[in-house]
Amino acid sequence: MRLLLLSDTHLPKRAKRLPEQVLAELPRADAVLHAGDWVDTATLDLLESRSRRLIAVYGNNDGPDLRARLPEVAYAGLGGLRFGVVHETGPAQGREARCAARFPDLDVLVFGHSHIPWDTTAPGGLRLLNPGSPTDRRRQPHCTYLTATAAGGALTDVTLHRLPRP
């Protein structure tokens, strides 16, 4: 199962649209996971219409229209793994222990908010992934997103994709 992981798209405030490279990933993905801060409903509508399966949450910059359509935390079984998606996980220091305690039944937690790509594993095995942002690099050298494969209870081919600077 091919996965596309996104977060913090902030459209149209930080960019006018999703990058072509991200749009090209949509038909290849069996599931798209978006960890919030959409800002506009048009991006949600676009991903809902072009994704085979969308697992998504709202973020701190998302207004009532998005909060009415999306949960704060989403859960899904994908490729034999238990996934969770959430926007905020708090400060980087202590993140693994904090998330492992909050989400003891998950194998993988996808999160956003910081715009900083993240890939660590907590004691006990919880994998934490932040895809960064495909539209707002903030203090990072590149805008980013992740792809991965979930199959047979394993997460493989986790790849951070760096987008060219506009």
C-alpha cells in the first residue's frame, strides 16, 4: 500500500496551489494522510476528489468549516499497521515518550505543525513521522512531503521528498 503524507499546506496563504510534484503523487497513492493546517476547504475538496482514501485532521490554523468536516485525531488500519494522524504533538523534547503514552495502541503516528520533517521511533516501537510542508518551508531549506509503503505489518520505503525552491 503506497502512502502519501502531507501536512501544513496553508493554502492559499503560503502558496496558491499544491506543487505539481505532489499532485502527481495522488493517483499513485492508495491512501493520503494529511496532518492538518489546510486553511482552505478547496484543498480538502481537491484531495477528497483525487484520493482513493483520505485520512485527515484539522490543525490550529483551520477554521470552523474545516473543523466541522475533520476530526482532531484520525485512525486507520493500513497495510497491517495501526496509524494515527494528529496535528500537534507539543515540543520536540520528550515527544517520543509523550506520544507513546498518548497513543499506546498505534504503530505509526503522523503529525504536523512544526513544518520540520521528523522520523523517529519511540521506545516501545511507535514510529513518529512529520512530512514537513509542501508549500511553506519556514526555516527549512526545502518544502517537503513523505511517501512510504505499508504492507504485511511493516512500514518501508519511507522517503522524504524535497521540492525545488520556487
